[in-house]
Amino acid sequence: MNKFATMQCQNRGKALHHPNSSVPQVLRGSRPRQVYSKLKQLGKPSLVQTFVAAPQEVRPSEGETVQAPPQNQDVHNPALLTNERAASKKQPFTWTKQWYPVAVVADTDTSRPHAVRMLGGKYVLWCDSKGEWHCQQDRCPHRLAPLSEGKIEADTLQCSYHGWRFRGDGTCAAIPQAPPALHDTMTASPRSCVTSFPVSIKHGLIWVWPDNSPDRFVVAAGHELAPEAPPEQGKDGLTWYTFLPWFARLFPYSMDTLFDNTLDPSHVPWSHHSVIGDRTKVTPIQMEILEPVSPKGLKTSYFTLNREATATGLSDKPDPATVHLQFRAPNTLVYDTYRHDGTRTKLLAYVTPTKPGECMVIAQTWDTRPTLLDKLPLPIPPWYAHQIFLKAADGDMVLLKEQEVTVPELPKGWREFHMPTRADVGVRMWREWLERYTNGTSSGPYQLASAAEQQQAPLEARKMTKEQLLDRFNQHVKHCPHCSGALNTFKASTWVAGVAAAVFAQLSLLSALKLAGPAAAAAAATAGSAAANAATAATLSLGPLSLPLHVVWAAVFAVASAACIKLALASNNTARAFVFEDYVHAHI
């Protein structure tokens, strides 16, 4: 604990009598907070240092274990969280002048337009025949119909209401209702255009710059795009395996709530027990600050004794590691795990605030240790990996939504959180950053939403059922070609297996009644009913056991029917998991 914080605890409510003779007379008899303020006004940096310990930036080398500060260190001291408060107040954060990922290139259908949300605004995303992506305001200037409900026609976006067409740069290409003599004049009018926004492709994702300033294309081109990149193969002699391909999901709570969760690793063994954590083997997390809160974000570090992950689940083998957890403004989260055996794992997630009460996460993970699945001759189906992520994300969905709807109703808001341990340092730093750049509310990331939508969001949140919160289909599956394709396949296999089970059951019954069977059917076709009866009367000898053939066929058909029933049930259960799967912590 620094000296100023110690004096606050020991001399709370008392006047200051500092033994140091260098303390100016004007300060004697002042309270600690008054001293701090007056010293800054007097311009006495050495004396300020005496009372307030400035935060130090710690940058450990990769793989180095960082020792946590003493447990009695005051984690509530703002000086521990930032040393750039004054500077940051002069540089307000502009949410619209940032790059946001809105889709995975490989998963986005190029044959039709797509509706996307960013910062509460509504946009349409589409691709022309040259493979170039375009993003525009999702509103036709004619009668305000959503362009995302239109179609792509001759490298233009056509409105489905009256057929107006727009080029990639937003200019109007056609107005069917215009007289030929006035057509060019009408299409050239600025009022006939739609606003177009900068688009870029990087790391296999589609990024959009949602600012509508006149110089937006120039400013966006000079702004660094996605500084946190996937790991580079071969760097430092490491070979990386993709454990989870790019995965996108809508979460039914705001960006601030999501970062409350992701910057808090101590919840993992509890909320995600048996999926990616184990609540029976929990060790305290002593998080420390590597980079204090700044306009660029924040960074922390902690030591953990994970359990080793295997292809079949979590083993009992300890897996000690040092984790660097960082938030890069405005939307990047990085978990960089340095295991003590020299191997590494990296989780990279981008968060896009979509609309009030909702955000989208696009994430991917890499590991330098191949799993059993990586050693298989065939690649892992993306839908299978996505199912793992869906299961993990479901673990705290209900918990976080309840937190989100409760916080605004409390007198002190998020300050009602009781966070006495160093495991909560990441959350406190995030709230410090959020408060500074959004005035303590979540309106900053959703500033483009209408006032009506912002007012309605809390009311709709209160009405959400568990089925809506865990709605995997609308949050992910219908937007993912891998998962939607797998869902259709499992639905079809359920139907086919059900029909096959019914057919085999019927054949088994007929065989048991001596009215069917391959031998009987063949004989009946050539020699009539007498031969058929003789065929069904044939027997099959298996050592000392002798059975009539019709009994054998009845058994074979019965087994086949049972197998098809089992396949149908399994396919149906898998298909249901793409739509909704209840998550009951008491049963896990």
C-alpha cells in the first residue's frame, strides 16, 4: 500500500502532521486528500511522490512468471489503475472512428445482402462480382425501406420496395420510376444516394469503419487495423494449431457486461465447470497490473494452476501457466497463456457492440500443443468446434443478463460490486476505462441507436426467458453456414432413420408371421404360394441350435429397426443442440 493510502487508513478524519520539515506550512493541519490536491497545485513533484506512489509499468518477458503483489495491497486505489488520467480527459474516445469486425469472410454468403448492427446503427453488407465488400446505411433514401431485404443486381444493391439501385460507393444507379429525360438528373442528386462506409478485410474478417464524417475514408486508411493478430507460424520456433476456427455469436447483453465477464478469469472454474474449468480444483488468482488504464486499453497478468485439457476432457494433471490478459480499445480481448513447459495458447476475441443490450463476439483460439483431434487424417468439422464454444458460452449467459438488468436499478450502479480480492483487478480496471470514455454508462458503444431503442432495451431485457437467452439458432447457427448445414443434415438423417426404423419394424413383423422374408418372396414370385410356404418353413442350423429362417429374418429386421431408432434419436438430440440446450448448474 502506498503512503498516501496508508495515511488515509490510519488518519481518516484527522488533520495531517507530517514530521518532514519540507512540508510547506500551508499544508500543515490539512487532511490527506487536501494535502494531495494542494501539493499538485504547488507543483511539488517530489512531495507528491512522498504521499502518492506512482504506478510502475511492469513488462515481463514472454514465459516469465510474474509474482503477484502482496495481498494487503490496496486494489481500490485509483493510482494503481492509471497514470494518464489527466491526459486521457483531453483526448475523448471517439467510438465511431474505430474499426469493428462484422462478419467472417468464409462464413458470409456473397449472393445476398446482410443486415449488420454497429454501435446501435443499422448497416447493410454486400459483395459485388469482383469480390469487393461494401457497407452502406441500411435505409433506402426513397421510402426508408431496409436495403438488406433487397438483392444484388448487376454489381449494385437493389431495393426490394421500388427497385432503386445503388453502387458500392453509395451513388444511385437507377430509379425505375424516373422519366428517361430526367433519370440521370434524379440519380445524380445527393438525396438519391446512400451513405457508404470504409470496409477492409484482415485476418479473414470483414471490418467496417462506422463514421460518416466527410473525410472518413482518409482517416480510416491511416488508422491501425487489428493490431493484435493471430500468432505467426514458425515465430520463436513454435508451430500453432487452430483449436477453434473463427466463431461468431450474438450475446444478449451489452459490451460492458461482456468485458466484466471476460476480464474476470476467476469465474471460469465455477461458471464453466466440466466444460473448460473445474470447480473442485480452484486456486486464488493474484492478478497484477502490467499496463495501467490508458486510451489504448489495459493489461494484467496472473498465475494459474489449470488442469491439462485433453481430447476427452480435463485431466487431473496440473498445468501451471502465467496468463497475460489484455483489453485493447475499443474491442479486442487477448488471453495469452505461457505454460511452464514452454508451450502456449492464445485466445483472440473481437467484440462489436451491435445494439443496446446486445454485442457480437468473433473469436478464435490457437495452441502449440496438438490434441488427438489434430492428429486425425481428416480435419475437425467447424460445426463440431462451434458446438464446444456454444456450450462454454451458455454457462454464464443467464448470470450475466441478470447482472446487467440489476446494475442500473442500484443506487451506486456497478459500485455496488463487492470486489475485495485481486482476482477482480481486471474488472475494476475495465470499469475505470469504461467510465472515463463513456461517462460511466454503456451509451458510448451504442450512441448511434435511437433514443426509443435505448429506452426500450432494459424493458425487453427483463422479459427475456431462458430459452431466448440461450437461443443458439438466432445467435449463431442461422448466420453460420457450417452449423446451419449440419443442422439440416441432422434433421434429414433424423427423418431418414425414422422411416427406415418403421420399414424394418414392419418387415420384422411380417417375417415373424411367415408372410415375408427374402426366401419366401423369391419363391412366391416363381412357384406360387406352395413354394413360398416351403421356403418360410426352411431352417437355419447354428451348431446345436436350429431356427426357422423366418424367425432369423424377423430378428435381423428387429435389430436393424432398433439401430435406426437409436440413430434417429441421436440425430434429433444433436439437431436440438443447434437450437437450444438448457444449462442447469445444479446438474453439472
